[in-house]
Amino acid sequence: MSIMDLIEKGKKNRQKKVREKALKNVAIGAAIGTTIGAAVGVLLAPKSGKENREDIMNAAKEIPEKAKEILEKTKEKVEEVKEKIRERKTKAVEEQEVEL
């Protein structure tokens, strides 16, 4: 393995980490956005104070479940991306070996 191959491999690893971090940040942002959106929707709804408090309590109980769902979906997406990266890497290595 040449120095250029090692440099390229390091570069690809850094890019992979950046993509994974970006996906994680998107998931966190989606969870926060969902939470804020639900809270604002409840607070701006034309209801009485008692109804709003009940809605807020119900929404607060649902937030952990929704966050878990978003987290699971994000994990699935990350795994899909990892698998695609593995496939592309394998294909690239095979093509490189054929050229040699």
C-alpha cells in the first residue's frame, strides 16, 4: 500500500465521520423541531387554560416516544448509509485490483 493510498484512506475516513456527524445533527434537530412545534401548536390553539395544560401534559408524555422513534429512524438511515459506503468501498477496491 503506497503513501498515497494511506492518505486517501485517511481522507475517506474523515469524510465518513463528517457525514455520520451530520446525520446525527439532523436527527437531533428534527427531534428538537418536533418538540418545539408541538409546544407552540398547543400554546397557540384557541382553547381554555385547563385544556391547554392537559394538552401540554399529554404532549410532554409523547415527546420521549417521538424522540425514540426519530432516533431509531436515524439509526436505520445511518446504517443504510454505512452499508452503501461499504459497498462502494468494496467495489472501488475490486476495480482497483482489476486495474493492477
